[in-house]
Amino acid sequence: MQKKKIAVADDHCLVREVMANYLAVHMAADVVQAGSVEELEALIEAEGPFDIILLDLIMPGMNPGLEALSRILERNQHKPVMLFSGNAPPSVIHEALDRGISGYVEKSQSARSLINAINFVLAGEIYLPMSFRMNSVRPALADEKGLTPKEIDVLRCLTNGLMNKEIAQNLGVSEVTIKMHVRSICAKLNVKNRTQAAMLGSQFILV
């Protein structure tokens, strides 16, 4: 099997080297490093597109705005680019998603979750951490449908395909309580079952 080509771009040398070395070992990948957008663009020009690029949101060359991101996506032939940052405003990530990124990773996440996120994106999906998704519920879900914060949490889990037992474990409540929440959600959304609720909920929740 051919090794995946990964580029890690971050202006903090220690962060960049630790990430690159970890991915090279645990993903058996060919990993290169860049300390700026300019260096990254030179690497793409020299080595061709990468299977995935991990790009620090705040680094030399990323300003103004996210125009550099669009340029990188184009030069990498629109293969996956994931942003990572310590604290990115949701509005910025939403704009980056609109521009075509394949995911966002918070620097507070574990190394193992980073690998899971990369594999998820390489499988053709969009990755967003749960903490980000929890802050990205559109107000219409509560304002128009009358769902409580707890019901929104349950619906979020439904959109991620979790069963009642798993939702109960995640939210620290009983399975009976989850069943009651699901019934209430279905009634408020005017749908017949949890599957329809999840489909409707996906229109309001970033998954």
C-alpha cells in the first residue's frame, strides 16, 4: 500500500515537529513540514498535491482573511485541507468550510483523536470536533421548534447515529429519560420517528 503524503504547516517549530513525527510513526505516512504559507506553497509546487494538509489557522501568510486558504486548496488540487487552532471563532470556521476545507481540529484534542480525524477526512467526510459542533447549533432550532437545551443535545446525538443507550452514557442520564426526550423531540418537530428527527436535525446542526 502506498504511503499517504501529509503536510503539516505551523509556525511553531515544536508543535510542527511533534505532530509530524507522531503522524509519520502512527500512520506510516510520508510527512513534510512547513513554517509558513509560502513554504507550504513551495512544497506543493515541488512535490505535487498532498493527500491531506494540516494547516495552522494563525501563521505567517494566512492574512488577510482566508484568501490564502483558497489559494492552497486550489494548488493542492482540492485534496483535503484541515485547519487546526487553539481557539478559532465559529464564524471563521464556517467561512473556511464554505471555501472548501475538509475539517477543523482543536489543538486541545488528543493525538489519537487527531489520527481519527485525519482518517475520517481521508474517507471523504467532513470532520468537526464535538465541542465545536455543540457551539454551532443554529438558533432556529430552539426559537422556531421550541426544543430545550437538553433536547438539542439529544438531537445532536441522533444526527450522529447514536442509539439511546449510547446517548444516555454520553449525557449522563438514564435510557428511559432519553426515550422521553426522543418522543418530545419527534412531537415538536412533527416527525414520526427518530430517523426523521435526525434527518431534520441535520439541517440545523453541523455534523
